[in-house]
Amino acid sequence: MGPCRGKGSDEKSLFSTMLDSFEPGDLLLGDAFYTTYFLLCGLQKRGVNVIFEQHGSRKLTTDFRRGQRLGQRDHVIELPKPKKKPSWMSRELTTA
């Protein structure tokens, strides 16, 4: 449950309130909206497996000739760590 209007009512804010409910071995399936390095890093640190659609901004930069191909339109990619972490994230979560 969360606010329906104003600050903290957007999808990412509401989702962030659920992060502590995930346990090691859980599988999170989400759309491309949630594919951020920092979210993936935090979930990996908790032992949560994730499957997300690739974010549209990465589609032009991903080289599908490299890495592991899973199917016709499925591919494992590696995301480079951004140079700057968000202010809300602890340093411990960025070392996954």
C-alpha cells in the first residue's frame, strides 16, 4: 500500500518499499522500466534472480554477437557500473 498521488506514489518508489520482502532464491520478473544497474546490483546482493526486458536505450549499444545467447530474442548482457551512484544507495550495495 502506498500513496496514490504526490511524492512517493510513482512505480519505482512503491516498488522500493517492497525490496526487503525478497529472499535469496526468489525470481523477479519485470519489464524494461525496472532495468537499472543499481536495482540489479541490490537484488543480486540479496541473492534474488531477475529477468527483465532490455531497456530501450541499450538496444542500440548491445552487441548480440558477444555473451551468451539463450534464444532468438533472449541474451544475457553485462551492464557496466556507472561512474556515479545515486544518493540513496549505500556503498555496500554497489560492490556486488
